[in-house]
Amino acid sequence: MARVTPFYRALIEPRLTLGLDNTLFAAISLGTVFLFMAFHSWWPPVGGVVALVVFRSIFKADPLYLRIYLKYCTEGDHYEPWITPSTRAGRRVGRGKGVLC
């Protein structure tokens, strides 16, 4: 008899609010509210709605976009876009996590 392990999608999918990552949604919402309270004009809510629509379309294609982008921002300067003979596991010699540039 084969062993069956249950697979719960809710444990591996990111938590989304209105189709966005929770932190990004909170940042856009708070920024919109603060700008509206500071300037008392109509453009901050419109800009917030436009930002929500744009980021929602990005997150519809890839829900992990923000994590991947933030990881790229922290590690992107350690990698070269081309292959050179003096590489070690994709990094130049002397470059890596925890190594001062």
C-alpha cells in the first residue's frame, strides 16, 4: 500500500491582500494616506490606485516577485552577467556573501 502525504497549497503560497504581497500593500496604503493627509488633494489616492493596479498585474504573473526582486537587490552586485574562466560557483574570486568588495 502506497503512502499518501497530504499537500496543502496554503502552506507554500504567499499571503496576498488584494492580489499584492502584504508588506507592499501596507506600504502603498500608508504612503497614500500620509500623502493625502499632508497635501489634502486628490492626486495621492489616484496615484495609490494606479500603483495598486500596476503592482497587481505584476503579482498576477509572479506572486513571489517582491521576494525575488529584494534578493536580487541584495545579491545582484556579486554576480557577473557573463562567464569568465576565473569563476568559482558563479562568483568571481574574492566576491561572495560576507566578503567586503
